[in-house]
Amino acid sequence: MEILEGISASHGIAIGEALVYNQEISIKKYSINDLQVELEIDRFYKALVKVKEDYIVLRNKLVSEMSEDEGKFLDAHILMTEDATFINQVLDYIRESKKNIEWVIYQVVENLSKKFSELDDEYFQDRATDILDIGRKIMRVLLSQKSMSLSDLNSDVVIISADLTVSDTASMNKNRVLAFVTEIGGKTSHSAILARSLGIPSVVGIKDVSHIANTGDLIIVDGNSGKIIINPDDEKLEYYTNLRKKLEKRENEFLQFKDISSKTLDNRSIVLKANMEIPEQEIENVIKFGAEGIGLYRSEFLYLSKKRRLLPSEEQQFNAYKFILEKMGDKPVTIRTLDLGGDKLIEGVTKQESNPYLGWRAIRFCLDRPDIFKIQLRALLRASVYGNLSIMLPMITTLEEVTKTKRIITEVKRGLKRDGFKYKDNIPLGIMIETPSAVMISDILAKKCNFFSIGTNDLIQYTMACDRGNQNVGNLYQPLHPAVLRLIKKTIDNAHKENIKVGVCGEMVSEIQNAIVLIGLGVDELSLSSIGLLEIKKAILNIKYSDAKKIAEEALRRSSKEGTEKKINLWMKKNLKYLY
């Protein structure tokens, strides 16, 4: 039995077999003789045939399940397995170096990829990634290694990995995932956010966990305390099995609050909405737990699935947005426009940058790529007739970004009218307040928008100058730091002066102590993962707005978060006794 501690990213208890997800390939280098050279070349040709066959099978699958266009991206990969230049380079290198074929392919592929990536042509830069992919597949065949795919899970597992990319989480078979455990990341990493959305436990920041645990190990994931237990003894297993049952019973008890209005004891209404990333997986929970609407749908997840090799078409997006709006009926649905960049990259579309969170992302990307942005806006406007849609713009830093977007929307409306499509004309347009610059001009922005939604994940990151996924500065990621709270208060006050509503949709909302402060600061709406809605609602039903306001006012006067946290915890022990 081994106990490892990390950071609690999503509450709950999971017990199941580990699946260590590792995409790295270990290549050994050794010398061979002349006879072995020819044998290695024969292995190389057989591997090429196998990889080509696999690509053809995958292409046909994509065409049958999606479209001919979705399969076309593999045509270049198939041709590459027959490319004379590539094959001859491998043959020349192995005959000259007399090294094993795996090492030779690794060297050739790395050199070719580097040359392509250095060319000043986007097409050839994209081919650099294709070459790496082909090289990895050939090496896996030679090494008899099977490439892992989280979309093909056929049993319930605890995913253990060094890290999980947004594409990994977007494409995995979520019905089979019991929990996530990663070596890096924090409470606001996308794997953690998705875990909360799906209601599964997650622990992050456990050093070397993907090398300590083995596939098949029995794992207990304690998302409440932020630790995992590898191959527990009978006593620990019994304890956590019983604890899991108690937590499940408590969650079921929360359902009694589903249809009760979310009001404080002194009658202050707080609208509770849900955040969502993967509608097909999450929307039933949104309805089950009584969300009053969707406060944030992260539309970029439509673009990030590894199953989708091309950008989603207008029709595919229209159907996705229509599905959500029809499911939610007359309840409001806020769809955030594409927020790519940062840690959400698409091969051949976005770019690797040295400082991605300060780079070409979100609204900046959309305004620079109107060809992509207009397709999404057309789909959104067309879908608007099927429900109560609001559109929200991410990562706003200037007024010009809002005015440019409005001009593009007007242009898109003209195009839809010309093409004979119906749409609602007065769709509310709001913005996310995620940067200090947006806060400082929020009085101006409030005159041009219908609502604000404060994205605390990025606002905290930019205010505290700390990468929210970097464990080395994780201690600086402080939701209750007075600098953060003062920016939130300024935003709320400026919005209310212009009679527009303010919500908060960051992960800060999911902690009861934070929600109390936000309510005291004057927010109108809170939006969080659907699994946590009723826990926050129960807390709201048991507090007074006047008390929350006093706590918030005191927090604004403090010089650090420590005093605020201590004060709230003492207050909660006295007034929310059911938590203790």
C-alpha cells in the first residue's frame, strides 16, 4: 500500500483499476552488422504496410461516421507511407550508420520534421506534425506497442497521467472514467474543470505518479483530501467504500432543494446556472440538479475532439447549439464564442507560443480569423430561434474588440437574411471580465453590453501574475486576495450603474466560502459545474445577504486572504453547522 498526496481538484471518492496513460515512446540505440541491416530493412517495409493499412481503416471509419471531408486529412499520411524520399532517407541512414531501425527512423523523422517546421509556409509547417505522427506509428509497430486512445475505453478505470491535454479530455469515453489523477495542473486546469462538470473525483499535482502506479493497480482516489492510495489494504478499502456510500447518500439528500428558489434568509435572490463543456455528457445533470440556465457553455470543445480532424462546419455547430437550446427550453443559455489559444490548441489552426496565455487567443484569434468566427456566429444566430440564447465574448481587453464584433454580427445577419435563414434579432451580447484592463474600463464596457460574466480563473491568474497551471506558483492563486476582490467589486458596481446583470462563472464559485463573499459583493448570478449546484444552493438558503455583505466588506479592507479565510470559516461553523 502506498499513499500519495497532491491537490484536490474535484471532490468525491473513486475506487477502481488504474490505467496509466502515457504516449511517450522509449527508443534504444544499438549497433547492428551488415546481415542485420537487411533484416531491419525488411522489418521497416512490413511496418510501412501495417501503418498504411491502419490509416486506411481509420480514414474509412471517419468517412462513414462523419463525412468525406473528415477523412481527407489522412490522405497525406497514407501517401507518406509510400514516399520515396522518406523511404530512401531511412535506407541510406541505416546502411551508413548500421544502427537499429527504430533509432534510424527516429532520427530521420526528427530531421525531416525540423526542416519542414522551419519553412516559411504554413502548409509545410503543418506537414511537420504529420511526419512526427507517422514516425511514431511506425515506431510503435516496430516496438509492438499499441497507441493508447482514451476514446476507446471499454472498462471503468482511474486515468493516471503526467498530464491530460484538452484534446485528451474532449475525446475520451467519459462514461468509463472513474477519476483523473495527474502529475501537473491545478484546480483550474481543464482536466479538473471537466472532472467537476462530470461529477468525478480528481487529484492533481502528484509528482511522478505515472511512474509509481501501474496499469491494473487498485486505486482509491480521495478527491476531498487530495490524496490517492495505491493497492490499499482491506481496512482502507472498507473505510473508503463506506465513506463513498455516505457521500452518495448526502448528494441524494441535496436533490430535495432542486425546485426551491435560490434565496437567502432575508430574501435576496441569486440565480444559479451551470457551466458546461460536453453537452452530450453533462446536460442531463444540468437538468437533474435544477440549474436555472446555462451560464457558460465553452463552445471550443466542439473544435477540440480528437475524433474531429477538421474544424466543425456551420451545420455541425448549428445542430450542436440547437440541441442545447431545445433541451433547456425557455431557460437562458449563454454560449461563449470560441476561446482557443492558451492551452487549447488545434493543429494547423492555432500556434504554439512562448507565452500563450498572453498571446493569440480567444477574441483576438476570432477577430484575426473572421473566416472561422463568422461560421460560428452564423450557426449561433440560426440556432437562436430554438431557445433563449445569449452570446458571450471571451478575453475582452479593449472596447474596440466589442465594437468590431458587433460589426461582424451585423454583417453575418445580412448574410443570413440574404440566404433565407431565420434568427432572433435582439440576442443579448455580453462579455467576460477576465483581465484587469477590462475591469478598469468596465464603466465604459457596461454601456456597450447586455451583461457581464466574471471569469475568475483568468482574472486571478492575470491579477496575481501566476500561471494557474504552474505548481511552483500555485500558492499565489488566491481567489480571496483583496486585489482580486476589489476588481470584482469594481466590476459589479460599474455594471449595476448601467442596470446590467453580473454573473461569476469561474471555478471560484464552487467553494462555499468563496460563494458567500461573491454574494456579499453583490453578484446577481453564480454559474458552476452542475454537480455542485445544490450544495451551493443549500448554503444560500441558510445565510443572510446582510451577513454576506458584512463579510465581503471586511474582506475588501484586509491586506491578505488569511484573515478573510479564518473569519469565514469561523462564521460557517456557527451558521452552517450541517457542514461540520
